[in-house]
Amino acid sequence: MAGRIAVMGAGAVGCYYGAMLALAGEDVVLIGRPALVEGAGAGGLVLEKGGALLRTAPAVSADPAAVAGADLVLFCVKSPDTETAGAAIAPHLAPGATVLSLQNGVGNADRLAAAIGRAVLPAVVYVAVTMTGPARVLHRGRGELVIGAGAGAEAAAARLRAAAIPTEVSAGAEAALWAKLVINCALNAISAVTQQPYGRILAAEGGTALMQGLVAECRSVAEARGIALPADIWDQVLRIARTMPEQTSSTAQDLARGRRSEIAFLNGEIARQAAALGLSAPLNAALTTLVQLAETR
């Protein structure tokens, strides 16, 4: 019989996948902020999806030691906290546990692997979700995962699929992470600085051109790194903005809640890599600075 699934860093993404797994009958523990523990302890975890309110009651904890005994760990913390959170769970991980990095940006799986001293599988997350309360998550669209190939990947994918989470195991997960990074760079920072949803950004004068400029800078960096981005990467950006016009980015949600964002690992990563390669990425650099300035509020 499959063992417990631990979700480390149960924010919107972690709560969504944790809820889906718990609704499918999996033994799930969510490890998150005290507000989540208090909210879920009082009334369970509520997932609003497809017009329905789905209630479940996974175990909840604010203690990283709660990963103990789990044979599958979904690591969903923000990129800046990778090393700290990794070190916190490392002593408690079961010897044979499979660890998935469900994080934005590139390189997080390697950073986490170094922190915990074992292999980590990268996972590309395609879901639009928002926390609307301490223990209430709103699903706005999509929900699929792409997991990097490796030990434990197929077994983890089978459990996720059984919970109605479309999951693919792919040797091309790293390229997919880069493609998602480009999409995040095109949308997240603009949405954060303006606190506007994707549809309004598209409709604004100059909005589409700004997004195209960001994508062009990302493409230059990827090409210099030997990363093959999808030929239709710009169409993917447009499709997300058009199909989820009321969605604000996770970076915008972080700023609205007064939390530190992942901008240094999104547009900041492109600006950093461009500088190292002798390339120019002024739009990504400028938006990184603007978001970081907004964080100081």
C-alpha cells in the first residue's frame, strides 16, 4: 500500500495538489504557515473547482519534521527559500522517499538536491490557483504536471494520475522548465507591478509589445545557453493571457500579501544569465528592479 504524501510549502500550488490527492483517498500532510494549520484544523481544506466546493481534511503542520514517513514529497516552497527549507526537511526524509520540486524557475531541483543530499526530480507545474482564505484555494485553470525522468518518477506519476492530475514523465523536463520560465517572465512582473490581470495587460496600449520584448530577451539567453525553446513560445504566452484574462500572477499575489516574491529567480534569472553571457536584457532587468522596489513597501 502506498504511504503518506507530504506537501512541503503548502501555498496555493501545494494546497491544490494536496487537496486533489486527499480527495482521491491519499494520506496527505500539508506543511505550511500557521494560518493554514489553524484554518484547516478548524474546517478542513476547501478547494473551489468547476463551480463546486470540495472539502477534505488532510493532516496539517507547520513543522518541517512532518515529512517523516512520507514516501513521496512535493516540494512547493518559493525559490528563495529552497536551501533553507531543504535543510529543514533533510534530517526527516525517509530513505527511499521520492522528492519532486514543484517550483518556478530553473535549477531549483539541483539546488534542493544539494541541500538534502539526494536526487530530486524536477516538475513543471501548469496550474492557475489562488488562495482565497487561510485554508481555501480557488482553481482557475489547468493543473497538469511534467516530471523529469528518474528513479521513482513513474510511480509518482501513477499516483498523481489516479488523483485526476494529468502527469507526464519526460526527459525534456528541463527544456519545459525553461519554456515556463519564459512565460512567467512575460507575464508575472508586469502583473505584479500593475496589480492587473493578464487580460488588462494585453488590452493596454504597449502591453503586448512589452511582453514580446521580454520574450525576445529570454529567447536570446536560451539560445546562447543551447536551450531549445518551443517555436510557438509566444503563442503559448498569448494563449495563457487570453484564456485566463482575470488571473493575476503569483508574483502579483505575493506583493498584494506583502510577501517576498520569486522575481530574482524569474526575470532576475534572465537578467543575470544575460549579463554572464555578455548579452543585454534591459526589460527583464528593469522589471526585476521595479518588483524588488515594490516589495519594500
